[in-house]
Amino acid sequence: MDVLGISAWYHDSAACLLRDGRIVAAAQEERFSRRKHDPRFPLRAARACLAEGGIEAAALDAVAFYDKPFPKFERILDTHLAVAPRGLPGFLQAVPLWLGEKLWVPDLISRALGYAGKILFAEHHESHAASAFFPSPFREAAFLTVDGVGEWATASFGVGREERVRIDAELRFPHSLGLLYTAFTTFAGFKANAGEYKLMGLAPYGEPRYAGVIRDRLLDLKEDGSFRMNMEYFGYLGGLRMTSARFERLFGGPPRRPEAPLTRRELDLAASIQAVTEEIVLRMARHVRRETGQRRLCLAGGVALNCVANGKLLRSGIFDDLWIQPAAGDAGGALGAACVATHHHFGRPLPPKAGRDLQRGSLLGRAYGDGEIGAFLRERRLPHAALLEDRLLDEVVELLAAGQVVGWFQGRSEFGPRALGNRSILGDPRAPDMQRRMNLKIKFREGFRPFAPAVPVEDAAAWFELDRESPYMLIVAPVREERRRPPAPGQERLEGLDRLAVTRSEIPAVTHVDHSARVQTVHPDDNPRFHALLRRFGARTGCPVLVNTSFNVRGEPIVETPLDAWRCFARTGMDALVLGGFLLRKAEQPVPADAVDSGVPHELD
């Protein structure tokens, strides 16, 4: 039973191939098109998944789409008509796109894939729920999905049991936690559906002094986590902006211009909306626990990528266990739709789980073997050393221990927004200047952006207050007390972004201002080479932790191919690059970094 899931047209289009309920492959279109958050039909991603599965589209049992276009179009029409004539600009922008392509999904799938078989549709939040429950380690659990908006739903909860997920209740548009958070993201000068990570990263540098205003003026928040938004403060119902003039007056003036200096207002707004988001998520979770009686919870939807809220939910003890879909946004909808088709429509049983999730570290994309990589290096005449694994790991450990930054390209690419050890940039977290250096010289992004620590799963508890696996960087946990460092004299008085200069722990490059970290635990069964590198670095330095950030620069997707990786390496401040079993040193490369162009525009967000 082969089912191809598709998500498209809103954010992070993707494809996923399921075979008898097991994930064969999953990929996002952006990795192939090199267009960040590419919303177009994921033809390249679909072809890559089919190739990985060794199957032609014509042989599929079904193609499943992750939402229902006609109900979504109905919502868009109803919304614009309800605020007419104010909604006319948005209406004129949206309708041609829908009438030209988005409504005719079966025809497009048939033409694009050369497929004439069964096409199935799941509801948007049903896809999110399925992506949360079916790959999870649980055979029975509650689920909670929270995002911007699907057809009409903006959040839902219910129960998954064996081969079925059942939605029990939902919150409906325009009242949306995802859209509320995005409104503050754009007001702070960041891009919608791209800058929410930045707002979350900025929050610890501010104080939540606007949280009361948000609760009192913008929301009518209920004990069960449901809420109504005061739409007079928002512009997304019919306009082309997220916020209104009334919002601007409430928060002290117009939005911050992109790239303008960050002020105390933006820091405090970030802290405030983060605090309110955490409160809403906790209220929702308590309600789900009361209503379902379940001890385990699965999360999906874009808000589930808020790892700070996830960490607080875990530590609250509301649920005994928590599993979060690593591709929690729209990309994961492709996986969810394929699961709905496999288990709901065709009635196929769940594969055995044996206490671990079915996502296999989310390393579900294409792999490039040493034969292919070696041919690429020889064709380009790029100086390199071919090394056996022990020698390769030793060389990389010495580079990292010496403070150098290494691009690390191995095996199958990751599915979801995080690099998990196969398309990663690595550094030594003990270096006090590593966070700023990697942000400004390599990632070309704001210096406050936090990095994640990767640590072998068996060593995590010695460094972080974490009692379980966190394989997908989706849980923030405190650095252990004994690993922390007191501020230097005078540093305790620093405020705002000046606090970046404070060394807070033995691993300052991954320790946030509140002594927390977005932890990735690495299991040897999921990623043996990356696990071995971490262990060897620990044996060499006494610290089995590395900075792990995605292999890309600001405004570009994570690299997919060896050529993508080399281009990124050549034009940034990385010191070395590992492609499979090959090591490349920057000093030996024939072309200076500033003379290389990837051919991809720098879309500064």
C-alpha cells in the first residue's frame, strides 16, 4: 500500500511517501527549488520521494492532499465579503490565484505527476492531528493542534487510538493563536511565517510588561484556553496587514521597519506575547487532559514549533509524556494526509512502535553517497581528503576543539525546519564568542539568535535538566545548575541585548539568558556517525556537546546537495566542510570565499 501525501500553496510545500504505514521518504520543495518556504506545488519533492521508494506515480494506491480547497476558498470569500469594501485589495489578490490553480487540485496532481488514480482529501487539522499521533511512540494519546488557520479551524484537540484520530473540538477563524503571534512578529519588523523563531529568540531579552494589555485589550481568554480576539486591533480579515492603526496606538507607534535597530519596545513585546502564548497553551493542555483523560499528548501545527512553550508544558506535569511532530507546520501536513488515507480510508494497521517513534530521527530525505560526492569533487577539482571514518572523526574533533567551525553534510536530509546532524554547521559551545561569530560571520543573521546544543542521549541529563529524549530540538530545558557560571562583576546590571556579553555556563554558545537551551538528544540508532562525533568530542574535551545549527545562510533553505553545501561553505566564514567521507579545508580551496556566488538571491528577512 503506497500513498503519496502532498501539502502545497500556503507555506512549506512538501511531499511524503508512506508504504504500509511506514515513512519511506519526506521532503520539502524549498530544498530543491532553493526558494525558502516555497509554497508552490511540490513536484521536485514528490519526485524525490517516489525515487526513494522505487515507484512510479502511476503505481500509487492513492495521492492524499492535506486540506480541502473548497471549504478554504469559502472561508476566504466569506471573510472578504464580511468586511467589504475594506477587503477588496485582498480579495483581488487572492481570487485569481484560487481560480487559476488552487481549486483544481485533482487536475494539477494528474498533470504534474502523470497520475490517473485515486485522490483523497483530509481536513487541514485532521492532517496535523494525524501527523502528530500516527508517527508518535504511542498507540493511544490525546492530540492538540494549533496553527494560523486551515479551512476554518485554528486549533483542535481529540484522541488518537490505534488506526484512527478523532477531533472532539476546535477553535475557529478569525480567533487564532498562530495569527496572534504572527501579528506581533510582523509588528516587530520580522516576516510573517518566517520570523516567529526570531520573536521567540528575542523574548528572553525583554520583560513581559505588555502581557496584561494583551490579555485585557486584545483577548477574551477563557479557562479552557479558548479565546476571542478583538478584531479592531488586527487587519488580516480583509486587509494586507496583520495589525491595524488601533494596534499601533496601543503599543506606542508604527511597526519597526525591517532591519531597523531593535528597541526596548520590541524586546518587551516579544517577552509579552511569548508569556501570553505559554499561558494559552497551558490552559488548552489542562482542558485537553480533563476532557480526554489521556496521560500522553501529541502536538502539531505551527505553534507546536514554539519550543519554549513546549518545555514549560512538559515541566508542568499536565501530561506524563509529550511527543511533537518535528515538521509541525504545513510541511508535516503531507505526512498527515498520507496517514489519514492509509489508516482511515484503507484501514491499514499501525506498524509496530516498540516504544520509539516512527519518524526515525526525521532523516527522511535523499542521501548522497561517497561515490556521488567524490565524482562531484573531482569534476569541480576541489581539493579534498578522503578519510576512513575513525580518521575523519578525529580530524573533525581537532578542528572543533581548536575553535573552528565545520559544515557537516551526511546521509539523508532532514524533514522539517531543523538540521538534526545531517545538514548542520557545528561549533564548540565552550567558546564565549561562538554564538556571535556564527551568527554574524557564517549565518549572516542577528547576533541575538540562539543556537541549539546537540548531545548524546545518554549524556543529556549530565548537562541539562531533562529526563527524556528530545531528538527534534523542540523542547527547551534548563542547563544544570552545576554547569552554570555567575556573571562577572557589573554584568548583573546589564539589560536588553547587552546581556549577550554574559557568559552563563560552561557552554555559553548554547545557553540562553535564562539559563535554558533548545536541546537535541542524539540516539545512536537514529544517527550513528553524528552520535560517534559527539562522543569523540566529549572524550577529547570533557564536553560531549556541540553547537548544531542548520546548514544555510539567512534567507536561504537548508542545503540539499553537495553543490549547495560547497557554495554555502565557500562564501561564509566556515573553516572546513565534511561531505560524507571527505574533508575540505577552506584555506586549500581554489576560489576565495568572497568571489563565490550561490546563484540564489539573498532574501534578507
